[in-house]
Amino acid sequence: MLGCKIDLDSASVDAALPDAEPPVPCEPGKVCVDVTRKSSDTLGQVGGSLRIPTETDTIIVVRTGDTTFEATSAICTHRRCTVAWTGTLLRCPCHGSQFSLEGVVLKGPADRPLKTYETMFDEATNILSIIIA
């Protein structure tokens, strides 16, 4: 799935993603997300986050402002556990590594940064595009 549009109108975003309807493709090399859902645990509000599985990575996206987003790999560079957004940083539950939203290692044992992804937000459609290629 190189590109997709994910509708966030499901009850539980993390639970719904793996069982979501077949995605609607967006431009090749991108993942597209509709951020219209108004919920504090999704991208509908500042501070909300969402994990997006792709063929090559799992991406965690955090809404940092009304029209700004940060996207990084959710896979810890230490032992490949899935990091979680704590509201202030990304934390690995396996060994305690911590990362900034820009993927920078704040606390080990991880010694390599998380991969980051470029994001583009279209205010007219409320579609967030994440460049994955």
C-alpha cells in the first residue's frame, strides 16, 4: 500500500486501521489521511496522534498545530519495538528509549534517530499527505 486515504470516522483509530476498508489510493509515494475527525486522540486536534501501517514502516503522526504535523517512524531503532506518543515525546515501551518529534534520540539505549517523513496539509480538503517514497 504505497498510498492511501484513511477515513478517521471510525470509533477507535488504532483498532480500526488494520481492519479498515480497502484504502482509496492517493498519489504514488504518499499516504493520505483525512483529519476531519474531531477527537483529542486522533489528528482532529492539536496533540492528537495516529499510527499508520504501511508496507515498509509504521508511521506515527502528531498534530503540532492547526495546520502542522510531524511524522516519524514508530519503530524504535534499538530493538524495533513500536514507540508511542506520550503527549510530549515518543517513548519505546520495551527498553525506555525516548525520541523527539523530529526523531532525535533523547534517551537511550537507542543510538540512532527515528526516520522522519515530510508532511503536507491541504486546508481546503483537510487531507494530510505523508511522503513515504
